[in-house]
Amino acid sequence: MASLDQKIKNLPHQPGIYKYKNAKGEIIYVGKAKDLRKRVASYFVKKKDSGKTRILVSKIADLDFTVVDTEMDALLLENNLIKEYQPKYNIMLKDDKSFPLIRITKERFPKVFAMRNPVRDGSEYFGPYTNVRVMNTVLELIKKLYPTRNCNYNLSEENIAAGKFKACLEYQIGNCKAPCVGLETEEDYMESIASIRNLLKGNLQEVRDELQIQMERCAEDLRFEEAEEFKQKMDYLEKFRSRSTVVNPKINNVDVFSISVESGRAFVNFLKVANGMIIQTQSAEYKLQMDEEKQDVLPTAIIDFRTKYNSFGDEVIVPFNPKLKLDKVKFTVPKLGDKKKLLDLSMKNTLYYKREKMGQYEKIDPDVRVNRLLEKMKADLKLKELPRRIECFDNSNFQGTSPVAACVVFDNGRPNKKEYRHFNIKTVVGPDDFASMREVLTRRYSRLLREEKELPNLIVLDGGKGQLSSGVQVLKELEIYDKVAIVGIAKRLEEIFYPDDPVPHYIDKKSETLKVIQRMRDEAHRFGITHHRNRRRKASLSSELLSIDGVGEKIATELLSKFRSVKKIREASLYELEQVVGKAKSKIVYDHFREAAK
């Protein structure tokens, strides 16, 4: 198990809640954070003035955390979990105060108002709101833009037709359009309700535009105090979040599960939602047995968690159908809406938990990281075996001259520079990249076969379909096409091409697989360019020496091998030259440079 210090270092810079546990595993404190890592770390790096806080820190033996989307969600979840666990070191919410919601009643000519304790009578609820001023601002704007009634009259067709009601003061001051006396039709009223519902779902631009207009009118009329009030309302609106990922009164008695699999391990997160609130969050790890997949593990995890937390929710939200039958339980795989947001929140926590656990295993055993990376690459690239050895090729030439190619080798996801090779193209005339690639691959793998050396698991070619076709042709001619996987990578869009597939494959830009392939491609390009420059430089230097009467290619090569540059040859003494090419040739070279210097 990871140390507390290590757990703190692995915390994400995300909003969420943290649960401190004592040596017995009991939750002793629940806190919220805008940035989990900074907040939790602050407990352990500063000297605390409060004696209670010092005692709390001394009792902390372990911690769990849950990531959410916003700071408001963290506040709401903290509130729910404190009520559920009643931790020893939290300030108890003795009045059991809950956050307010906006209610749209289920009746003819619905009413819109704020309340704290929802009634399950088919009404719609929006919120909760952690900032009451923001909620009141929204209600004010709703009343101004879409006036609705606040009376308790039974506005049936019969009662209105019978003239049982009279327009009240609310109608006189513009807060209601008097549907009670037939001055507003039900159709028009319900259009206003639809607009209010849309606004409460977060479409606030219309409201903000209206505030802007009213603020500007007040400013033009020199009513600056009123203009300031409208500006403040706009500021509140900017902070406003009308829906919470964490709490939704419509979702009741529900369990949420998500799962992610890596390196023979399954990581599962569980959220328990009761009365529209998350009251349990927990993650666990399962070791996969031979040939097991996440479809096999999820049913086990569902039963384990529901038994452990005595959960009998009649709906279970899952990422896929677990093929599990439970009495009076409905399994839901959401695609949109609030249930999908809950599933996404659960998956976010699954991935953080997986990263934390895999980080611990990799520190203990570095091979874990290697195997995890290779498994990921195998899956991403649709390979039949782990790509333990990969060879990547790149061509390079300068305006069609001095064509060369480079081969870089990665073993277990890391460069093996001792195995790098460069090739001078011998049989191709002019800038023909496809023919150059055929020559290089033929030379490389003919030699490996001849010397009975190990073939790579994967060949990566820097180029698109054309380069890949050349590579496939060579592998088929050498009869190793069925033994070695081969792909091409195009630079512009990082497209991966496969043999016999005209459609390119795209890998997630954040994937480790793509990062390894990009690194190989860049390394091959660097290695090839370096060799190409060195070759051109030597060709240039040799041509200068070959211009000397009496100096041939052999003498020029010997001089450059020893002195490395024409400048140093020019500066060398006659004795130094004699030690390399003898008296006769050294005299010719020495005299040439002395004559040229006059």
C-alpha cells in the first residue's frame, strides 16, 4: 500500500472532496477542495494554529478522494457526505440544512418558486443552488421576463369559464398576466414555462442580454445606482451553474458503476445515489483471471459493492450491459443527460484511481510500466503480439542528391541506440522515396534472415500509403509478411495506415502509443538528417582535397579521418602530414596550401 505522502503527491489538481481515515479505517473528516492536491498538502506543510486541526492531522492514517467537475459540486458532495458519515472532526450540520432548489409544479398553469425539501408529486426541480443570491437573481429575472402566477387557485377550465376569480394586485403591478380571468391562454402560459425550463437548464444568454439592455438604459438615464444593481446581477449570473453533476432530485435510489482494465487488473468505481444525492463513493481493484475481460468482472463488482454497502437501488447505471439478472433491478446504459453525467463522473474517478494504483506498482516493479505500455500499444495498433521490438525507417535527401535512410530501434518502448543503423542508397537514381525504401528494407531484413537474427515485432515507416506499399512488397518477397506487423505514419494528421486498408486510423492524441510512435519517427528523422549532413560535409571536404593534383580519394580519406577538417589539414605541419600519408604526398598537400595562402 502506498504511503500517505505518496498518495498526496498523486492527487490531481482538480476540484473534489477528500476523506481522511484513522488507523482503524474510520472516516474522521470530509473536506472539499478547489484543487485537491494543494488543499490536502496544506494540512501537512504548515504549522496549524488550531489545536483541533493538529489533533486531526496526527490521527490521519489514510485518505480517499472523489473528483467532481466544479467547486460547487465539491461543496454539495461534502455536504451530503458529512450528513451520511457524521465524521468526528467535522462541524456537524445540526439543523440538517439543505441547499435550495427551484420548483416548477405539476399542474395546469404551473407555479415557479424556491424550496428546500422537494416533494415527489411529479414537479420538476432545478438546482441545488449553493449561492442563494444567484438563485434569487434568476427568480427575479424569470418573473420579469416570463410572469407566472403565485396563487393557489384551482385554474381548471370550468372554474375560469364560470368567472370564479378576479385579477389581483399581481396582475396590476405586472407580475402576472391573469390566466385566472382568461387574459392569458394555457398555450401562451406553457410557452413561457418552456422558456423558463430552458433558462434553468443553463441557457442564460437571453437573460444576460436582457440585463445588459436594462443596465445600459439606466446608465443613459443617469440612474447609476440601478445600473450598478443590474451589473451585480450580471456578475452573479457569470458564476451561476444551474445544474449540478452531483445532485439531481429526479435521480433517486440509484447505483452507478464504471470500470477500466489495464495490465491484468480491473479498476471499478461505485457511486450510491439516494434521495437525489451521492451518499457513497468508493473504488476497488480486481485482479483478472486468465482470459477474463471487464465484461466478466463488472457483475462481480456490482454484487460486491451492493452487498458491502447494503444497497438495494432499483436502478443501476453502467457503461455497458453486464448480463446480470437481479430481482426488480433495471440496468441503464445512458447516452445523454444527467445519468450520463453521473456515469462520466464515476469513470473520471475510476481513471484517477487506476493511475494512482498503477503508479504504485510501477515504482515497485518497473516492468509493470513496460508491460502496460506494450499492452496499450498492442490494443491501439491492433497487433497480434506485444511490440517488444520496433524498427522505424525514414528517408532523407537534399534536392535529390546524397539519398540516405535511417533505422532506429526501440526495445520495450525505449530507444536502443546501439542498434541504430544508417544506409547510403546505392541502387536508386534521383529522388525516389518508394524505391529507396524498398532497397533499405530489402538490405536490412535480408541480412537479418541471412545471419539468423531476431526480427522485430513491428515495422513503422515514416510515410503514407506509398511507403507502406513498398514495405509490404519487400516483406512478401522475403516471405516474412505474416511474421512481422508493418504500419505507416503520415506526418500531417498523424494518420496510421495499415496494409490492405485504404482508410487511415487515428489514435487518441493523448495516448502513450502515439507518443512512442512520434518519438520514434522524430528520432529516425534526426538520425537520418545527421548522417546526411555528415555525408554531404565529407563529400564537400573530399572534393576540395581531390582538386589538388596528385591527391586521390584514398589520400583524401586518410587525411580527413585523421584531421577531421580541411582547416586543420591546412594548419598542419609538414611533419604531421608525413605521419599520415608519407613524405611525397604530404609535400604536395603542404605546398598546395602554402601556395594558396600567398
